[in-house]
Amino acid sequence: MSSNAPGQLLGYAIQFPRALYHLLRCEPEDNVCIEVFGDVATLTASNQIITEEDKSSQVSNPLTDKSTDLWKTFYNWIKNVQNGNLNVDKTWFILFSNKKGQNSIVNNFHKACDSISAVNALNIAKEKLQKINTAHEIWPYVNYVINENQDILLKIIVRFELQISFGGSYDEIKTEIQKKMIPISQIDFILNNLSGWLQKLVIEKLSKRQHAIVTWAEFYKEFHGLFERAQKRELIDFTLINPPNEYEIKKHLKERPIFIRQLEEIRADDDEVQQAVTDYIKAKTNRFEWIEKELIDETVAEDFESKLVEYWKNQRKRLDITEKNLGNHEKGMLLYMDCRSRQETIKEQSPPSTTISGTYHSLANSYILGWHPNWELAFKQLK
């Protein structure tokens, strides 16, 4: 395995959150692309281009004064201006880094906002690099950029911006999402779904030999649907992002908590028991996340559980009257099947499908209810 492989992967991976950041900031009719006009670029409706190069490192600042990445970036920008791919007067140049270093040449270029300050920043750069000779690896780029194409470089500096964010801009993305009037509790839901959607869309376009260009209309359609769900404070299934892992399921099966033993008492088979464990974990996870993110509170959760208990009581009485000829384990299985297929709402919303059965298992685990007609005699003494 190449020792540089993780670093290369990080470099490519950062392009996706950076593209998402630009999509959240773009205007109607703008397009955002990856690996078309730079690493990431925004093509505006007014024929302006925001081109961005992303430089990353796992260890240190990748944009030091003698960094090849730094000078090769300006070299490539000048080349693209000269060959007509970029119009320097209609392009904004962004250099993104995931690491911050000491104040350097690139910081001075960033601060320059007019021709006078650009000349001053360039003079400082020349002074810092005056000892660079033809043997140095950055010499071909520095010579071409500073000595041979100073006029174009000065125009680029005026329209240049350095952006730094550890971790690929996820904090900035969350800020942009919040600006869209998204509740704080829903920001991660929006972020995770948009990230997955963007990666899938780009891969599909590339597989069809299309450019990885995402239109504002494509983005708006996806975001608008997520926005409506977030505004309604929909009961999101958080286990779609973090499903129960195999270790957690096996741990429950090995330890056999009360809710599993209650199922064994009514002769549930292995598949039913495994499904019960999965439902139990998912319901527990969602309940915690919903309360943590203020989608519901403890009172709402307890009211939901009370409704399930009330239904269990009624079904238990019904089976005692109508199914007198059945054995105890058969009555218990019917009661369990009735309850796990129960339809119940939380705040007038239908929760994820595993919520009902998973909550019933939680209640069974807390000795609040059971499936076997004699469950109290068999299990309450263990409490």
C-alpha cells in the first residue's frame, strides 16, 4: 500500500464538502462543478467563475512559502488565463487549505484587495524568495509566475482569497444550512443527506461520461424536500445513518435480557428474536436522538408508551375471551403479533416502522408488560 494513499484520498474527498459549501452559497441559475474549472468551481448566471483549488495535508500546512502546491496553483491559474479557459477579469480565485500555518506569502496575497496592496504583497514575496535558485523544485513555477507573468499574477492577487477550515468545511456548511432557517436539531440530518446525495449524483454523472456539474435546480429540488421535512420537525429515522452493528446485536443475543426471554417463553423462533433485538436497539436509539434534538420531549415519549400499554391491556382481555381454547404460548404469540403490528402516532406523525415493536420490547424489558398469560409469575420475581 502506498504511504501517500491516505493523503491522496483526503485530497479528493475534500472536494465533496467544498462543492456542497458552494452549492449552499450559490444563487438561482448558478452551477457548481468538480474537476472542470479547477478542483471545485461555481459558474454564475452572470458569466462569472469562482474557481477553487483544494490543498490538504494530514500533518502540516500545505501552503508554506516554498510549497510546490502553492506555486503550482498560481502557475496553473496563469496558464488557464493565457489559453483562454479563464478570463482573469471575470474570475475569482480561491485557495482552500485544511491546515493553518504561520503568516506567509499566501496570507499577504489574501489581504491584498487592490492593485497597490497587490504590488506590496508581491514585493514581500520576491524578498522572501530571493535566495531560490534554479536547482530548487519550485523554481520553474516561481520563475514563470513572478518573473515572466507578473502582470497577470497581480490581477489574480487582487481577486484571490485564501480559505482555511480544518476537516473540510463542515462547520461552515452547518452555518450555511442554519442560515436557511433550519432548526439546529435538524442540521446534521440535512448535512448527512445532502452529502450522500451529492456523492451519488456526481458518481452517476461521471459513470455516464458527463462532467460533474450540479445545477442549482438539481440542488434546490433535493434541498427543498429535506427543508420541508426539517421544518415539520419530522421524526427522522436516525438508525438509517447509524444502524445497529453486528457486535451490538450479538451481545444482546448472548446476554438474553428479559425481553428476549419473554419471547422465548412464547416459543418465538430465532429469526423473530433477532428481529426483536434489531427493533429494540433502533427504537432506543431514535427515542434518545428525538429527545436530544428536541423533536419530542419525555412527556410525549411517555404518552406514546402509555398508549401502547393500553392497547396491550385491551388485546390481552380480548384474547382471554375469544381464544379460550388456545394454549398459553399460542395466546402469547397472538398478543405479541397484534401489538407489534399496532399503528400508533407520535405528535400526529407515523414513526419509523421499528418504533412500535421496539418500544414494546423496551416495555417488556422493564417488566411493564409481557406476552405469556403468566408472564408476571415467571418474570416479575426477577425484577
